[in-house]
Amino acid sequence: MKLFDDFEAIKFPEENLIFITSREYLYYIYNPKYDSWKKHKNAGNDHITVANYPDVTKKELEKALGGKFPQKETDFMKCCHPSQLNIMNLYNLLKEDYPNYISYEEIDDYVYSFLSESNIPYKSYLKLKELFDNSLALKQDNEQVLMQINELAIAIIGRDIFKKEIGIIDGHNSSSYFWIQPVRIIDFSDTNGIDNVAEMETSEISIEEDDVDQFLTPFLYKYFDDELEANKKRVDNCSDDEQTSYVSGFEWYLTHNFYTFSSIESMLKDIRDTIDALSSGRENEYTAKLREKRGRATHKLCYVKGWTEEQIKEYNDNSPTEDDTEAELIIDFYQRFIYRVESMIKVGKEKGYNLISFMGP
């Protein structure tokens, strides 16, 4: 049965189950025997041929959903235990259930940060639901809610998520983040191949790509070695050439950029000098570059629906060219970055790794 968007509902008669699919990938499963829904553990990755299965009737599906016909994916999410849902699922449920609060930009930002940084996200989700329900009952305003979210985050995460800082996330964030971790090459025939590079995921950190662009690229570009064997052997999978072609230079998207431990140590030495320069007010080779605005805020528009050429030109002419991030924030970021990368090198050496990879989203 066709549902909304690309979602469909089919029967799996052999096990008496109902499958909910999107683009023929399995997402949700209903078991009539226990009257229970669950999100498939490998949701979005296991393909099935929908045409080979019988349709579910509208009556059967409504009964499985407690008398309601589904209009959107969150209708299925709400039937699952929240422990089965990922952070984005939990965030979307809160956005749907508490639009008056989460439409407020600061609450929206901190709710997502809270869920992202929680060790057990679904527990934080349940606490946030309780907080929002109480706030609605008491008709509390946005500032009161923000204060309570901060108190809750300190109790659960153990730190103040409202503290202004340039973020470094432990582990792998699949959004618009760079992924940084120790690696070693298994097969030099293609160092861009997923099965040819061993990754030390337990030491991985993620940094938002705009922050990498603004605060790290002056160092990354200086110390990137195009002649390093690992960098020379990155096969360009997007090339249309019949002969094998290779990626050259620092590549921004979904490609390993390899650095030796010694080059990283030299880079960290420069970052330490930049910390000293920012602290004392002196100039070094990086301080001027850090004042140059980079990242998405500087991207030039070519077309916007409904905009005239004059409006587009005015927008581009007014794009920021200088970064005004406080020196204290940059210093704090560099100090935390140094600590994590030095830890990577120490543990990486112990475990037989010899490179650090920076890979963009």
C-alpha cells in the first residue's frame, strides 16, 4: 500500500509481520502477536523488493496504529520505544510535539546539542518531554524553559551546554562535520578505498566544516604533503577517465587527507605559537589569515528564486570578509584540539597506526 512520500506498507506473511519501507528499504516492523512496533536495527540499509509482497489493507494498518492512518514518518516513530530511535528521530519528535517552544531558535539549538552530547539520548529525550509538558502546563516562557534545559543538561551531561565554544565532538557526527582519527594504510593500490584504510574509530573526533575552514585550514593546507605515498594513491572515483586518475591536493569531500604524526606535531607547534600570538596581541604567519572570513557565510549566490540580479549582487557585496570570533574562543578551541590530537598520536602509536586522517563531509 502506498503511503506518504516514498513510504509503503506491505505484509510479510511467513512471519505474520507488517513492514514499512521507503524506496524499498526496510524501516519499521509491526508484530501483531505482541501488538508492538519497532524500528529496524539496520533501517534504510536493507533492501527488499516490495512488489514481491502483498499489500496491507487500510483497516489492518489503522488497527496496528491504534485506529489512526499514518500521515508522516513520525507516526511510526511514536509507536516505537524511543531507545530504538536515533538522535535525529528524537529531535524531530520533539519539534513536532512542542512547536511553540522549539520554533524559538535558541531552544532548538540547545535541544539538538543536548541530544547529540548525551551518552544515552533516549533518556535525555524522555527528560526533555517531561520538561516541556510541565512548561506547557505552567505556561512558562522561552527564557524559563532555556534555564531549565541548562539545569537538566548539567545534571545529565555534567557540563554547561550553554557555554559558548567552538565545538569538538567525540566520535563520528554524520552531519556537516570533518572526521579526524588515526589511520593506517592496508592496501596502497587505492588509499581512497573504504576497505584499504584501517580507522581507529575509538579516537575519532568531529569538527563542523565551517570551523575547520575558518580555524584549521591555514595549518592543514601548509602541512598537507601531496607527495606522501598515502595521498598520492587516492583514486578519484568521480573521474570519467578510462585510465586511473588520482585525487590531488587537500580534498574537502569524503576523501582521506593523510598526515604523518611528525607533520601533525609540527602543525601543533605552530598552533601553540598562534595561541601565544593571540594571547599577547602579536602577529605571526597565521593571525592575519584567521581574520579572513571563510566558510559558507562567504559563498557567493548565483540564483535565488524571486530575487533580482541587483538583490543577489547586494547580498554578495555585503557578505562578511572578516571574522570577528573572540580570541578567547579560538584559544580555547586550539587548546582542546591539541589535547585530543596529541592523545590520538599517543594511542595511535601504541596500536600500530602511523597517520592522521582529516575527511570532510
